[in-house]
Amino acid sequence: MAMLPFKPTPFFADKNRAFWRLQLIGWGGAFVLRAATSFANERGLDFFAVVLISAITGFSISTVLSVIYNRLITRSPLVTWGATAVVLLIAVLVSAFINAWTIAVYQGGGTGFAQLMLGVSYMDTTLLGAWSALYYAINFFLQVEEQTDRLERLEAQATSAQLAMLRYQLNPHFLFNTLNSISTLVLLKQTAPANAMLTRLSGFLRHTLVTKPGAKVTVAQEVETLQLYLDIERMRFEERLRTEFRIEPDAADACIPSFLLQPLIENSIKYGVSAQEEGARISLAAKVIGQRLRLTVSDTGPGLQGNQNAAEAVARSTQSSTGVGLANIMERLSQAYGEDHRFDIETPPDGGFTVIIEVPYEGVEHADEVATPQKLPPRSRIDASGDRPFGNPPTGAPA
């Protein structure tokens, strides 16, 4: 993912322009303030020349200070603040000398130059000291803002990379099994089924490649992808693999992380359909409860109760055939929703296996990034095994 450009506060988007604007505003304001004070004290109009020279002197000296401070700000704190104090003292002395000399010329003598210089130095110290403090404050603020922005971008990159890694773990084992099945069909000279499986595999892989790892898809899009996956697996298991989808219309428009449900379906195929000679039925239900979206994936396989091998029972409850299935899903849910999600596993006494996922409801209009719907290969909304349409739940169907 390309690094996003740093976007500072709009006023400081062009730091050079912002500097000169602040210079003109600051010293222009100081000139107006001193001119108003002189006018209130009934000074002559010729005294405004003294005030103008003072403002120009401050503007010029602060411009030189900006060049010096720009080099000092990157040094160690001891060097920065020590050198700044020395430079500021010199700048105050230079400014006080020029202003005292200007006032002495205006007054035509009378007051000792040293006394006059000491008298005006408090104003120069205040103005140049405040200017220096403001200069460092603004630059430190911009540095902190830039570092914060960089940290956020790095965190976003890390999250995107982790999501990509988690999602890409889903494909290799499935791809290996499918290619092995295609190879078997070719060896048996069953070209039509092999070609059909290749076509469906290409459609599924095309969809996985065009969908960004961090993007979200609607439940309807996720179901379409699952149908592509199930079409391929159904060619392997035929009538042993039966599916049922109960998707409420409101739930169909909800957004979830892409490929969130595929490991659950893969889990059910491996431990439900493959484990029994008669196969199993895999069900997916999605409904909206208040402000939450509940997704339920279940199968009629043997479940944990039917597993005689303890190690297999543990595998059934923690991973799919890729070795990372359910753990993968839990990690992706944590990445996407933090603690604001539910992930439960239920194993009824009479067999079967059920996973319940509950996340905040997020419509397309509120999602941060939703994948653009892709044109998937033509297929019927009702699959070959006579399953119901995924958009219309059956009357009286269990939630």
C-alpha cells in the first residue's frame, strides 16, 4: 500500500507561505499597536517613522532568527536551548541598539545612549522572546502532527498487511484440492465436468483477487462468493453436500469483512460432509437484531459429540482444513471490530456444529470501504440441489 501524503493543518499546508503571513501579521500588528499608543500619548506624526523602523528591524532580525532556529531545532535539547538563549540575547542587543540609536536621532540627544538602550531593551526582549517561543511551538506542533499522521498510516498499513495475510491463508489448500479434482477428471477423460470446474474456479479466484483484503462486502456479495465456492465443492461431493441460506433482506445489505464466512463453510465441509457417508446439510442464516448483525453457520455433521478422536475434536472446534479457519476468523473480527463482536460455538447433544457471529450492523452508506460489486459468472439463485433463494427466507424458518 502506498504511503499517503502528510496532510498538515490547512493553514500550514504551505509552511513557507504560512511563515511570511505570520511575519506580516505579527510585526504589522506590533506596528499598529505602538502607533496607536504613540497617537494616544500625543506624539508627533514624525514619531511614526521611529515606530516603523522598529517594526522593520524586528521583522528583519526575526527572519534571520528563523534561519538559525531552523538549524538548531533538529539538534539535541541541550544544544538547541543553549544556543537559542545565546542567539536570542545577541538579537535583543542588536535590536535594542538600532532602536535606541533611532530614538536618539529623533530626540536629538539629551539622554545617555546606554540608558536609552537599556530602556528600550525590555520591549525588544518581550517581542523577540515571544516570537522565538511561538516559532518553536509551531514547529514542534507540526512535528508532532506529522509523527502522529505517520504513526496512523503505519498502523493502517500493518492492519492491512495482517488482514491480507489472514485472508490469503484461506486459499492454498482449497486451490490444491480443486486442482487435484480437476486433474482426476482429466485423467478419467471427463472433460465436461473438468471444464465446468475450471470455469467456476476461475470465477472464484477472479473474485478473490479483485477484492481488497481490508475491504468490506455486503452479506449478499459474500453469499454470491460462497455460492461460487460451493458450486466447486458440490462437483466433488455431489448430493452429499446440501446447502440452505436464510438471509433477511435487511441483513443482505449489511457490510462484513470479505471472505469472513468461507472458512466456516470449509470447516463444515471437512468435518461435516466428508465425515459422513450420507453427507450433511450446511445452513447459513443472517438477520438483524436491533443494531447488531447476527450470522449463523451450522451443519448436520457429527459435531464434537461424534468425534471419537480427541485431537480431531479439538481441531474441529479451532480450525478448518487450512489449519487456520476459525482462529483466522476470530483474528479478523478482532482486527475489524475490536472487542465489539461475538463469536460463539455451539455443539447440540444430537450432533451438528454451529458458529454464531454477531457484529455491529453497518450499512453500505456507513462503511469505510466497500468492495465494488463484481460481475460474477452467471448462475441461478436456486442451486442445483434445490436450495432456497438466499434473498428470501422460508416462512417459519428458524432464526
